[in-house]
Amino acid sequence: MKRIFLPLWLHILLIFISGLLTSCANHISKPPSSWDVSDKSISEKTCSDISGVYQNRGIEAPDNNSGIDRTKYPKYLSEYFAILRVNGFEHRWITHLKLTPMYQGKFKVVFKQKDKTIATKTMIKMKDFTCTPQGIRMSTSGTSATVYGPEYRSNEKFYYKATDGSLIVKDSHSEAGVFAVIPYGGTTTEFYKFPPFMEKTP
């Protein structure tokens, strides 16, 4: 699929269409109460503490409507930080991730296969993420031209700790476009839980 930049007016129009249509074509998942954020005091100034060691294979919220059989096609935490393979390793080969405490607006993501470190990625505030009352926010958006017509897509993810120490990811996808002369759009919000991983002590 060939993608090109669209004029500013068309970009704005697609965002407007998205706002009109997502109210009637969306699914907003609700996580279990046990998945609630543990720290109620987080804000834009005090970033949510998401440091910890977490299982790579996630647990899907019962209310999700992804249409994907997660027993066969699991959601992996590593996918949120590396779309493709990690140094040649498939996501299913990675056992857990370590997120370091934030220091000077940065934190590290360490990809692990049992005791072996596969890769390390540094996340930088304002470049890779922002701080919000809902947790650490990461987002992407853009417009493109397809063979069917213009299209606008956005993805927004929030990361926070649950009361049991698990990492929760709130994952929202929105899209709007025009197929021939027919506009379409919708929003889907899903939740995934990544329980703590118990590393072996030397």
C-alpha cells in the first residue's frame, strides 16, 4: 500500500470525520476493578511509576473486543516497544521485560530471554512519551492516501501500574477515511495486563 502526505485541509477534514463517526462505531473496553491504577496522585508533573519486571505475554481484559483469539495469538508487551523483531528475536521468544525507574526524564526497557539480555531501549520524555493522570502516554497519528481514498489513523497507549503490581496497557485505535464517497470511522479501546515476573536471584 503506497502512502503519501496529504494536504493540511484534508488532514483536518479526516480528523473531523473521525470525531463524528467514532461516537457510533466504537467499542470502549472496561477493565476489571482489580486493574485500577494503584497511584491516584499521578499527573502531568509527577510521572506514573511503571518500573518493574513484567511477563512478556499479556492477559486480555474480558471486555475486549479485538476479534483475535489471544490463546493462539497473544499480546506481547515487547510489541509496544519494538514493532518487529528484537535483535532477530521473535516476540514469543522474549520471556520478560524490565522497565527501570525514571531518571531525568528517561527510563530504559530491557528485553530479556530468561537470564539473557536481548536488547535495551531508552525512552525519552516529550520525544517518546508524556506524563498524564492516566499514566505514561505514547501516541502516533497520521494521514495517508490509499488506492481507496484518504485515511487518518491514530493510536494512543497509556501505561500504569495496577494495585497488584501488574503493568496495565490501555490501547486505543482510531481511524477515519473515505471509501469512494462514503466516509467511515471508529475507535476501539482495549486493556491488557502484564503480571510481575519473578527473576531468579543469584
